[in-house]
Amino acid sequence: MATTKKTTAKKTATTKKTITKKTATKSPVEIITPDIVGTSAGKIWNTLNESEKALTEKELLSLTKLSGQSLYLGLGWLAREGKLESDGKEFKLV
């Protein structure tokens, strides 16, 4: 009886390591101080005062160059002082 010899080929898998480089990113959270809120409210007030119509949130963001967080804080400040009127879509001075 003849014996047969089986040969098996070893498959060598090559794996590549993915290296992720960590870079410093800007935090999406701003440090908020009363000065920043007051300055933001002032920019919003000036923008609305110069406008001949009520402005949307998108328009205010574009015209004032404020971050969303600063815009909302400034709007809250103006609303609390009773200087702001909104229909849910647009903002105008009282």
C-alpha cells in the first residue's frame, strides 16, 4: 500500500497597522463670562437696530459672526431685559 503525503501550504496573513495621529482640536464648548454674554447681546441689539425687518436665527448668525452658543446667550439676555420680541422664527427689537 502506498502512502501519500499531504502537504499543506501555510498562508501567511499580512496585517497593516493603522496608526491614528492625535491632533489638538478646538473644543466646541466656549468659556462663557458675563462680558462675553453682554458683548454678544450688544452685537445682536446693534444688528437688529440697524435692520429694517425682523431677522431669523440664520441671518443673525451670519451678520453678527457669533457662535450658536453666544447667539442664544445674547438673545436670552435681551429677552430677559424685555428688549426682544420673537414669533418663534424671527427676532426683532421691542
